Amino acid sequence: MKKIEIWQKPVPMLEVIQKLDFIKNKTSWGNYMQGGVLRLSDKKYEIIVPNYK
């Protein structure tokens, strides 16, 4: 990892889980966030970032 940015506030996951295709079971979305660091595609990044800023 070369470019790391630590955000000061969390991303409200309930606003983005419906748009993230790697989360198959939307009611158990927390299971998909376990296991450490996850590399995001540009598409997934663009879904999450507007909900942060």
C-alpha cells in the first residue's frame, strides 16, 4: 500500500451497501467488512467516497 488516507469521520455504510456489488447479503453486510484490508476497484471507491466528503 502506497497511498493511505485516514479519514476523520466514518462512512455511513447503510447509505452505500445497496450499491456495492461485492456485498451479496445486504442484511449481513458486516460479515463482508471483516478480515482486514480490502482493495477496492475504482468503481467501488467512487461509490464510497462521495458519502464521506
